[in-house]
Amino acid sequence: MGQRIRPTAADVFASADFMRGIVVVSSFGFWAVMLGLMPVLVFRIWLA
């Protein structure tokens, strides 16, 4: 039909979902690292 100036709702929601997925994955990775390091740090402090 020609070019659409405005992005469709599917495009908008797809990019929003993509950004939300990135945020969720990065926050999950952050918490996984924190929870993984926490026992090590506690153990080091307890040893010292």
C-alpha cells in the first residue's frame, strides 16, 4: 500500500517487549551474580 509514516502497534509493542526482556535478563543476571557472590563474601569475612 505504500510506506507507513507511523509505526504499527505491533512494532511499538515488539520494541517495548524487547527492551523489557533486556531489562529483565540484565537484572536477573545482576541478582544471580550478587546471590552467587554473597556466600563467598560472607565466608571470606567469617574467615577473617
